[in-house]
Amino acid sequence: MRFFNHFFKSLYSPPMIARLRFQGIGKAIGYVFFLILLTSIPVGIAFSLAFKSGIEEFKQSMTSEIPDFSLQNGKLTADLKKPVVHTDSSETFIFDTTGSIKEDDLSDYTNVIALLHNEAIVISGGETQKVPYNTLGDVKLTKKDISSWTNTLFDLLPVLIPLLFLFIYVFTVALKFIGVTVLAVIGLVLQNISHRKLSYRQLWIMSAYAVTLPTVFFAIMKLLHTDVPFSFLIYWAVASVFLHLSIKETPQPKG
């Protein structure tokens, strides 16, 4: 419950963050894990649903709409005169060996699986992943092979999705720790500007809480599939300002 209390107050209260500078470093580390878990759950659920829906859409399209094809020497070939485009709800599947559809043509899609002439492109929740066929090495695949692999992948989704979420969570936590460490270094400069005297340990603890507001904001924007211009600069500006306000809430050294 204390983590939740610190979480909500860290969204708006620099004085509370200033008081937390006396907290143990272990609790601050635990808060970072908690913050990332809390902000990752909605995004993770949305990603998992989109991923599962995309696999289902791909499986259905492979069965009923795609002609026989071959993937060899980094090229996807089929007896096709025009692209196959199938949209179901918010999911879109594209199969194009004609070269008519380019990567730029997919920018308007939020969730799409596109098998193009030279590469496969997956857009899930606005995030784009590309797999050029020539990176697969000297392989030869047919529609029958892909259908078999798709069925296996679909059966493994209950295991793969939690593992994927765990990997994303650990990776995000690691990045957040790096960010907090960098922000604490910025705090060394900010404390001099504010004429305060704090240890790096105290600044690190305060930084762990100062990143709450921008972390939550960008998690919500990601959940809403909303692109924020200059997001990198905005994140660091908000975190730095919040840390600076928190530093100013600490007493000035005597003498």
C-alpha cells in the first residue's frame, strides 16, 4: 500500500519526493520495479491481445486467402497479379509478391501483418518490426511449411505471451534504472543551481520518484497509440523540472 501512496503523490507532490530522500535505497529500487510493472500491465495486455489477434488473422488468411507460394533466396514469390489485403476488425493482413505495396504504405495501420516481396513487416500497437527475408539465411519455405509453423505458434501462445511480457518488463526496468541514474547526475547540477547540498544517494532516490509523472504519461500515450512529438525531450524536461522542484523543497545548508 505504501508503494501506491508514494506513486500517487509522486505525480504531483515535490515536497513528498523531497522527504523521501531519507528512505533506504532498497525501497527506491523496489519502487522502480513497481512503477514499471504498474505502467506495463495495460500496455502488455493491449500488446498481447493485438499479438494474439494478429496470429489468428494470419492463420485464417493462410488457410483461405493466400495462394501457394515459395520463399527462396530472400524473395517471396507466388502466382499473384495483385496484393491480397484482408481486414477484420482492427487487424489487417497483407500478402503482396508483386512489389506494389511498400513500407511507407503501411504507416496508416495500427495492427498489420504484411508479407511483402522482400521482407515481412509486423505493426502491433503502433510498434513496427521488420524481418528482411535475406536475414533468414539459405532457407526454402512453402505455404505448407508456414501453415504448420503458424499452428504450432498459436498453440504455444499461452507460454510465449507471458515470456515475451517478462522479457519486455525486465528490459524496460533496466532502461529505467539507467534513466534514473542519469537523472541523478543531472540532479548534481540542479542542486548547485538551487544552492542545496545533497548526496548522490539522496538524489538517486529522489530521481526514482521524479520520473513517475513522465513515465505514466507516456505509458498512457502508448496505450492510446498516440505519437507525442519530441517525446524524448519532453520526458527529460518534465523529469528534470520535477526533480528540481523537489530539490528546492529541501532546506538550504546552514552557514
